[in-house]
Amino acid sequence: MGKITRTKLADGILLLRFATQYELAATFLRVQEHYESSRFSGRIFSLEQFMDWYAARFGRFTYYEDWSGFNVPSTALQPFYEGKFDPLLEKEKRLLRLFRRERASFYVIGVAKKSKQEFLHELAHALFFTDAAYRQAVRAAIRGYDTSALKRQLSRLGYARHVLVDEVHAYLLAPSGGLGKPSRALIPLRRTLHALFARHAAARHLGQSRTTPKLAAR
């Protein structure tokens, strides 16, 4: 397995950078889908069960090629530490070892390629989860717009209902995957979200990475 680089971006926010997209996606798959999948959120499941469901829903199993960014709160790791997902994959064991000395709660984002867009998307998730003032401001901004069409698109990609507002915000900030650019009606909202993100990220001294995207980020 390739090297994983761990970086503390701010209090409570950790970045993991993987050598390849395959290792990234294979490591995070069950943790991420236990956290936010429309089918598996909150459930205990095997890799085979997920693969069968994904292939049936999308025509074939292309998860490792489809997803290139991941984000979860530390609470998503708890059932893995507790043995509920045993037997663990070797990649999952290595992921858990990276945080075994952490005592306070945290949010972890994972990326493989040096993509500014991808990094921004995942960082937006981390800020939304860890900064109550930012989360409140984002929710207030989104309430003024009709985002139902975007939510339907996100639901079709497999996101659970409880993360849809967060996903709307992250996809508007940093579009990725097959969703394309936001509709014309949502461009003012996108500008507002960029301004909110810039202000709150600066307050947390969160930097940005340097490059460019294409695949989907969670």
C-alpha cells in the first residue's frame, strides 16, 4: 500500500492525502457509506453487499473510479473501532491506526490528486460540520433559493437525506462529477456561498491547495 500523508489543517480538521485514487476510495468506502449513503447510512454491511447494491443501481461497480474525495466526522469511525464491521479490510485497519491517539472529536477529509476544486469541496464539508456559525449562515442563504432539482440529482447519486443541504452547498462551491455547473438561477447563491466560505475559512486560517478537478467528490 502507498504512503498516506496526514496534515492538520485547523483544530478539529485533518487531511489525508493518498498516493492513488484507488487506495483512497477503497479505504474510505465503508466508512463514508455508513455515514451518508441513502441505502447504507447507519447500517452494518460487508464490502460485497455494497458492491452488489452499487452495481445493481449504476449498472456496474465503478466506485473506485467514480469517487475521488471523501469526508467524515470522527463519529463515523466509532463502529469500526468497536468491531461492528469485522472483519476489517487491511486498508480500514490502517485508517483506524492513524487516529488511535486522538481524544477530541475531529473531521477528516481524504483526497488523492492535487486538485484545488476537489480539496475545496471536501474542505467545505469540514467547515460546514465544525463551524456552527458557518453552517447557520449557509443554511440561511440556501433557504432563499429553490435547490430541489439539485437535491434530486444528489439523491440519485446515492446521498442520504440528512446530508443533502451540506452537499448542495459543497457542490455549488466546487462543482464536480456529472452534475456540471449550477443552473443560472443558483449563480447568485454560489457567489454568496463563496463569500461565506472565504470569510469563515480565513477566520480558521484554512489554506487552499493548488491544482484542478474532474471526478466526483463526496
